[in-house]
Amino acid sequence: MKHKTILDIADYLKISPSTVSRALSDHPDIKASTKILVRKVADEIGYIPNPIARGLRNNKTLTIGVLVPEIKHDFFASAISGIEEVAYQAGYTIILCQSNESFEREILNTNVLIQHRVAGMIVSISQTTKSGEHFNELNKRGIPLVFFDRVCPEVKACKVIIDDELSAYNAVIHLIQRGYKNIAHFAGPEPLEICVKRKAGYCRALKSANIEIDESLILVGGLHENDGYDSMEKVFNQNRKIDAVFAVNDPVAIGAFQKIKEAGLRIPEDIGIVGFSNNKITNLINPRLTTVDQPSFEMGKRSAEILIDMIKDESKLKNPFTEILEAKLIIREST
């Protein structure tokens, strides 16, 4: 069915579209009787205001753009829920895009959201992002931007993160305290800041325990289950002697977990394993996975709160800040 517009109301009442528009906007120049009549007809014909058209007129909408690498894993799904809760309560809707870990698609989605006149954007970058130039375009246009979890360090914007290095340090120290000595690190893509920091935390923990860092036990891959599986397979094929794995995130840990089980080894007796994020599946597998609990829902909420605050007060765009939320190590049977 065709959407009803202001033109339909104007034609029905034999008045100008501008009069209808001002009546619906409660303009003081329009008589009260006309406003009542216009609203009555609008209800009768099923007229629904078009926020996109209104945004084109005002150059601003009540829409927030959200751009994440993917929504299939719990971390981003939970963060999106936090964003949506705050946005809904503040009268905003969200347009959700996913980059599928593609830098080119991330650029395309950013431009599409700008074209849709979003009031602001909340972003977690892809693992292949090479620069933040496309996000600088938001700054040039005065569009508020908040990064969460995966950020562009060179882009001037607010950020909501955890202390990735400290969280990784605590996770590896836990493994050492449980008696593990030959600890492999299944690392993520080098350019991604969270991966760099988690690797730094791993190295710092080994140094603090006077354990020599063996570069052959640091295997760099992606951020999905198959990356963890492949890294674990490589360890077995090359006969590297390890007794524990610290994975860059939970999907990588789950992939390694699967390969360890296929090899007929016991967790944690033969190989201990720690993940990162506290995805729901970590509490469902057997043995349950020790992991770092990232407050994903709270990260989404705070990102939305900060963004809406900047939308309402543009002076706050001049002073971007970084907010660091607390992350906790959840100790379970895999260690």
C-alpha cells in the first residue's frame, strides 16, 4: 500500500502542503481549529511522518548509525543491545551496518550513513582497517563519533574501551600461577590495537615471571574459530611443546578447544586454555572456558550515552575523551 504524505492531507482538505506541514509541527501561525482538523485527517488516512524527509530539511535526524565488524558473535550483539536500549529511551532509532571485517565495506557503510544524515555514529572497526581517514570525514562535517572496543587511535573521537593489556596480563599470570609454563599466544591481526595490547600483556606477564618469550609460540591469525583451530593444528604439526594457550578472543579459543579435543588431549590436564570476551558459549562447553569478561552491554550503553550527549551539546565535540570500563577474569574449569 502506498504511504500517505502531506500532499494527500493537503489535497483532501484543499489547503496548501506548507499549511499542513506547519499544522503538524504545531506552528503558532496556524489556527488551533486547522491544527485539529489536519491531525484528524492525518489519523484517518494513516499518515506517518517521514523522519528521513524531515532530516533532509533540518540536515539532522533522530537516527544513530552503528557500524560493527559482525553481529553473529555475542560480544557485538550484546553491545548493540546496550546501544539500542539507550537510543530508544532517548527517542532515537539506529541504522545497523556490519563491515564483515572488510576495510572497503567499512568505508562504504560510513559514506552511506553520512548520506542518510545520521545524527551521530558508534563504531567498532574491522580487523583489516588500514587508516581512519573515512572517519575524519565525520569530524569535518561535525557529526559526533564514538568508538568502542576496536578503535582508530589516530582519529579524534570519544572511545569506550577496557584495559586490554592489563586484562591479558592478568589472564596469563593466572595460567602461570596454575603451574603452566609453555604458554602459546594465538594472536590477532597486528594492526588492530586490541590485538597489539593483548599480545603486550601476554609478553609482560611472561617477563614478570622470568619466563623467556618464545616467538615461535606466538601465532598470528584472524579472530574467528577457524583461526584458532588452524593455529592449534600448526602447533601439533610442528611438535611444539605447549601446556597452555592464551587466545586473543573467545572464538579463537573455541577453535583451539575443538582441535585439542580432536587430538584426544585433556583440558586442562594436558593443555589449559583462556579466552577473551566471555561469550555465552564459553559457559556451555565442557569443560567451561576461563575467559576475560568484557562488559559488552555496558560498553554499548556508555557509547550511546556519550554520543547522545554530544548530539545535544555540540560544544562537547571539542573535547573527546577515553572511558575505560572494568574487565574481570572469569575462572572456570579450562584452567
